[in-house]
Amino acid sequence: MLRSLSESMRRLLGEHSRLFLLLWMLTFLSVFSVSLVSPVIPYLVDEFVAEEAAAVMMIGLLNASFNSAKTLTNVPGGILTDKLGRKTLIVASFLVLPFSFLLYYLSSNCYYLIAGELIGGIAVGLLIPAVSALVADIIPRATLSTTYGVFNLSWILSQIPSPILGGFLSDAVGLKFPFLIALIFSIPCVIASLKLDGRVETSATSKASESPVREKDVGFGSSYKRALALFCGVEALNGLGDGILVTLFVVYPLYALKASVLEMGAVFSISWGIATALSQIPGGKLADRFGEKPLILASIMGSAPLLIMLSLTRTLTQYLILLSLACIIGNLSAPAYSSWLATSIPPAKRGTGFGATSAAFGSGLIIGPIMGSLLWNTFQPQAIIPFTISATFFLLTIPLIKAIR
């Protein structure tokens, strides 16, 4: 089976299959560590902050802190990726990440948690443009969306077992124990990132610059700047919608459905992890066959009503089923976004392009979680209003997506 998988990767990526697999594993391990602690943090906040309204605001503030640091790092990280090379920024990211988990483990108040979120945001802000650009460099154009779907499984599959494991370890051993395990898991990422072959990276980048792109991309000119501006607008709105949901996805099961730490882990693992993983390769194949734009538009229109309906669920089982459907339909578009962006900007500017769109998404995620907290506290128990506002931001991306040529 492993031999068959290896041969399939060689056919798909040629000489760069080993580099792709190393990047896949690095992303898997780093996201596994982050996801291990994700269901535990709200309960740690609940210990530090007694009042529910204040705790909800702190959960939103923590998410905003992470995304502020990530956003402020994305653009310089993308520029440095193009200037210093992909490997340098990837190694730097993995050197920073363990300190985030250390602060969580040592925390005695919310200031430690905010500092941990800021450091984690810097690490991710450095990582995303470098990894995204390097993957785009080595993927053949004919299978770009499909291969991005395969790569997306690295950060999606890692989120299936890790939240449940984190919730279990928190219940069985101690609330802070998952942070110690995450710290230990993050160390191999530093060592493995040093194994990236800079010569292979240079060769891959060079070949990507010479590789054929779609006819409308030849010459690029100023058209790529217009496309990049529109992509940034789309991602800013997506960030606002996702940012509100980041808070709602936690506080709704926590306070409305009274979920335990283990049950919260199950929500993350099943409704987000498994459901999103199931959508990646079909989404990539559909984008390669029918085009990125039609798939993205269908994905938005199919998932938005389901997000609104989440507020009507009264049991954890109902919430799991509906959220799973929303994630499957909504995340069909993830590979299409990456491949469409990669082929809409010059290869030499890919790091900057991925950094700019990631920063735009992050800008929405800075405001969104705090908006989610305010909306929850303002309209509780009418949860349908915050969920509807979140879905509206996704629907507002449709005119911008139609304007991208």
C-alpha cells in the first residue's frame, strides 16, 4: 500500500515527490500540536474568568490576538519568502512555535494565554506563505487543484484525532497536560524542517518559473495586481465570516449545549476534521474538471444556509450532523482557492501573493472573533442572529469572485 502511494506521488509530482511528502508531514505535525490544545483553551479561560460574558469576550480576544500576530507577520513573511527562500522562513516558523505551548503550560492567568496566542500567530504567519509558495512551485499545472486537495489533507487529517485526544488527556490526566504533549510534538518539526533541501527548492522554483500557465496568465502584466486585490477582498470577507464562527463554534456547544471537554474535542474532530478531509480531493478534482470559479460559487451558496440552521440545533448530535454537512460543502472550495491564486500571479511573486491574501484573511479574523463575542452576548439566547450575520459575509464574496477573470 505504501509502495503504491509512493508511486502515485511520483506520477503526480515527478522528482519533487519527496519534498512534497516532507512538507506534508511538517504541516501535519505542526497542526496536530496546535489542534491538540484547541478544545482545552476555552476551559482554561473558564477557570481564569468566572463570569460567562467576560469569559466569552476573552475567548474572542484570544482568537483576535492570534490572528493579529499572524496577519502582521504574513506580508513581511511573504516578502522574505521570495527574497530569502522558502526553507529559511519554514525553519524560523518551527523554531518559534514551541514557545507558544510552553506559555500555555506555565499559565496562571489570561496574560500567559494572550502571549501564547501572539507567539503562535507569528509562527503561523511565517509558515503559511513559505509552505504555500513552495507547494505551488513544485505542483504541475494540470493537477494543481487536485494536488492542493491532497496537501490540504495534511492540516485537516491532523485535526481529526488531536482534539479528541486533547480532550481525553485533559479529562484523564489534567487540564494542562495536552500543552505539555503539544510542546513535545513540536520539537521534531524543528529537526525535520532542517532536512529541507535548499538545492531542490531552488530547482523547483526555477522550473515553476518556466512552467506553462493558463493562456490568460501569460505575461501577467498589471492584471495579476487586480486579481490579487480582488482575492484579498474575498479573503477579508471570508475572514470576518470565519472569525465570527470561530467564537460561535466554541460558545454555542459550550453554553447552549453544555458540552464537556471531550465532547468539544469530538465536535472539532468529526464536524471539522473528518468532514473537511472528505471534501478536499473531490473538491480538487471538481475544480480541475469544471473550473475554480463555478465550484467556489456553488460551495458558498450551498453552505451558507446550513450555517444559519446551526443555531436551531438543540442536541449535540444535531449540531455535529449539521456542522459536518456545512464543512463538507463549504470546504470543497479550499483547493480551488489555492490553485486559482497560484496561477493568477507570477511564480516569483507567489510568496508575496500568498502572504497578502493570508493577511487579508487574518484581518477579518482579528475583528471577527470579537464581533462573534459581542453578537453572542448581545442577542443571546437568539443565536440565529450571529450565525446569520456570519453567513452574510460569505455571501458578500460572490460579486468579488465573479469579478475575478
